[in-house]
Amino acid sequence: MDFGLAFSFVFKDPDWFKKVAIAAVIGLIPLIGQIIVLGWALNITKRVMNHDPNPLPDVDFGADLQRGFYGFVIGFVYALPITVLSGMLSIFDAVVANSSGNNTAVAIVTIVSSCFGLFSFLYGIAIAFVIPAAYTNYLSKNSLGAGFALGEIFQQVWSHLGAYFIVVLGTLVAGLIVPFGLIACIIGVLLTYAYSMTVMGHLYGQAHNEVFKETVPAPVV
């Protein structure tokens, strides 16, 4: 995998600023905008998977909305255990808060909260490795169900942990870039957010190609 290329490929496109800026502006639309930007990033993933020499696409409102919605569903389902447990813990906390200082109940909440925190941390790490493979499995087969083919996805990740570690690391680094956009106020944040999504999309595609490098055709020169 080429870690640096994920950060630099954007600037090789002569229209990179226009494309990134349009995605950034669309990201202003509540919820729908974020879904479209996710679909745009997944289009970059698909282009990298296909060895497209020009992996930075224009935003395609309709196609990116559909692709992003599927990506949103995949991410939502994988995050569901944390969401459900968090809701249950909140209800438990509320019940204990009304128990008039029952020490036993408070101790139980403390233990449960600690266990939940540890589980959330470990599960979050696992999901960070699994989601990229889930996305690319969906994209490669053009099937939402493929995003939940756990056997295939876990095998891909487990057999190429190094590649997915690079993806996780790159995603974290890209996320750190976003706050620097505060220097240029809101516009800067939007641009750095859209740019970070291009990095993420490119890394996802690279990881897929690393997994299937023996079966993926060589790029056309």
C-alpha cells in the first residue's frame, strides 16, 4: 500500500479544488449532505479498486446519494450493538438516579459503566478494521448484503491485518487534519473534511487491492 499516495492523489487532478469544494458545500446539507459525501468517497474507493488512473470523481448527486445511503446503513448496523447498549445503560442510570442513593445500585452502575466503556473501546477498534472491508465487499459485488458477509469480511481483515492497520492509521491522520480548517473558519473546516474523506476512500480501495492483488488485473499504463 502507498500511504502517501492517499494524501497526494487529489492534487494530481487539475480540477481537484472544484471537486473537493463542491463536495464540501454539499456537506452543508443536514444528513443528506453527509450521506452524499460518503457516497462520493466510496466512489473514490471503487475507482481505486478498478485501478482508474483518475480516481477523483465529480459529485454525482443521485448515484452518490444511493451509494452513500447503503454505506450509511452498513455503518449503522455495525454500530448498532454500541447504540443499543448505550441506550440501555442510560435507562439504567436514570433508574438508579431515582433510587435515593442506594449504594448497592450505585456500585453496580459503576461496574457496568466500566465494563461498557471497555467493551466500547475494544468494539470500536474492531469496527475500525472491519468497516473498510465491509464497504469494499459491498462495492465489489454491488450488493448491500455483501457488506454483511461476516465470514468473508473477517477473513479478509484477519489475513491482511497490516493493510487494514494502515487504513485505520491513515483515517486517524486524516481526521486530525480537519481541525486545522478552523484557521480558515467554516470554509476551511468544510474543505478539510471533504479532503479527509478522499483520503479515507483511497485507503479503502488500496486495502481491497492488497487483499486481492493476485486476482485484480494490473493497472493499464
